[in-house]
Amino acid sequence: MGSTGGSEASDVRVAALSPAIGLTMRALGLEELIVARHGSDAFLDEGLPTGGDQVGIDYETLLRVKPTHVLMEWGSRGPPARLAELAEREGWELENFGLLTLEDVAEATVRVAEVVGDAGARERAGELAAEMRGAWGVADEAARERAGTVLLVYWMEPLDVAGPGSFHQQMIEAMGYEPAIKRGSAYVTLDREELRRIDPGVIVFFAPGDDTARARGAVGKLEGLGLAAVEGGRVVVVTHPASLIPSPELGEVAAEIQKGIDEVTG
């Protein structure tokens, strides 16, 4: 079940059982190779059949679309036993990606191209990986000082935020900013007292695909807590549709974050 080391595009049929993998293939110009998508994928053609998700694989669909490769994001758990058995029987190549860290995203872009792409896709993957790495580290010293600490918020009720080990926090750190959460897991739930104690300089709220006005209404739930970021208007709303997906589009997300921080702290 290892890598094929590259394949002729005309021979490849991919079940992309991860929204991140689907976006990566689209960025690489390989979307036409996809014959099945993840059940929650909102980016690929809606006409593509869904092959399931982490809750359950749709084996009937996979057998019907006859993939040559099944690319998934299962991390250290590895693929389900039934999927491994079918892959062995049907001759599918299984490729399992872990996309927990920022560097994982750049490396996965290159690896997807190596597994199912042609020479052009592999060249494009190298370019995308370089572009992503170049998108980090864009904040200058003055911008860092103006921002102070940065809190990354995923959800308002409860208040779920990015913590150490998340690719979002790693991105902020690589851009040069000081994260407001320095201890804990990759995803942290804060209560109001903890939030007051942290009192970040800037709050970045991820609202993928949402309109800014409605997202700012959600941010309004933080008013009255005495937070410097809220009272000073230093709240950035990120509406990029793929802002929560570990894909090559994180370069665009980083640019949106940087622009927002510049606007609210300038």
C-alpha cells in the first residue's frame, strides 16, 4: 500500500476521501482524476459521488467507481480494516495522510503530486510548497509590536480556540506573531474568566464562507467582557471558504489574516 512514485494521469482514478486532499488535487490541476469525494467536501463538483468519511466508508460507491488510488486523512490510526482488505483485493493504492502541522500541509502537497500526478503536477507541487512557506513570516517587527498577542477563534459558544500544535497557531507563529495560548492542546475551550485573563491584543475569528456582517455579529458575543481587542476594534474576521482546511489555500488564508491585522492595528 505504498506510493506509486508517480502515475500517468490517464490511468489514475482517485477517491479523495478528505476535503484537504480534494483541495490539494484541485490546486495541482488534478481535479479531473477524482472519481469520489469526501462526504463533507464542499469544494469539489457536487456531481461527484461521495465515498464516505471518518464515520463510515461507502464501500459500495468505491466498488462502483473503481478507483486506482484512495487518498485519505486518517493520521496515525491507519485505514479501516475493511478498506485495507478491499484495497488488497481490488488493487487499490491506499495513501494515508496526517495533516496536523503546518509542514505536513506543504509536504502532503508534494506527496499527492508524487503519488497521482504527472511531471507537470510535481513541478506545480514544488511551486505551491514554496509559495506556502513563503506566505509565513511576512509580519515585520512593527506589525508584531502593534498586534501584541493573537488569539485564533474557531467558535464562539463554547469559545473554541487554536492552541499549540494546531497548524493555525503554527502559521501565526511562522508569520511572526505571538500566540495568546501558549500551553494546552491543539484545540482549547476557554471560559470567560480565562479569556479575560489572557486578554489578547488581536482576535482572529474564522468564519469560512460567511458574510462579514453576520460573523461580526457572532463576535459581538464578546462585548462587555472588557477585552482590549474587542473594545479597540482589533478583531479580524477571516471568511476564506477554506480557512479551516489544511490545504495549499492556507497561503491565501495567511494573506487574509495579515491584511486584517494590518487594517485593525495600523
